[in-house]
Amino acid sequence: MPEFVKVAGAGDVAPGTGVVAEVKGQSVAVFNVDGTYYVIDNTCVHRGGPLGEGELEGDTVTCPWHGWQYDVKSGKSINNPSACVKSYQVKVEGSDVKILL
């Protein structure tokens, strides 16, 4: 049965940034866009770059390896609209950022 699992502390992700987190053997990228948290898979579909290490501008993250861009709200690629990474349902409980797995 799916459950919400902690991926980060709210204070661990400053506004306008992202971090990489490991949860249940999965690598995810956690982003803070003006106080709202979004979580997507950490692996770029282009060549496997770490999205959580990319630069965040507004709600768009740029993969640090080859520049592919993704909307962190939906996981959709801006470069190739047919490509996307998984996005997760997020909730904040106290100071914990959690995703539904």
C-alpha cells in the first residue's frame, strides 16, 4: 500500500534550490520553489544526469550534464515534450517533506 515517506527536512532545501535524496533505493530530486516543494526522479532521461544538482530558475531545472530542462511541477521535459521524469505527490508534515511511494 502506498505511503508518504520522508525525503528531506523543509530546512534542508533553501528556496530556489534543489537537493538529491535517496529513499527506498530510489534517487529523487527535491526542489523548493518559493516555499512549495516538488519532487521528481533525479535521473535525466537524456543521458542520466543528476537533476537535483542542476540549476533551478523559477520552476525549471537544467540538467548539469547536457542542459536538458524540466518543469519540476510536472516532470515534463521542455526540450522534448514527449519525454518526462516521474513526479511525486508531496506533502509537508511539520518540518518533513514527504512523497507518496
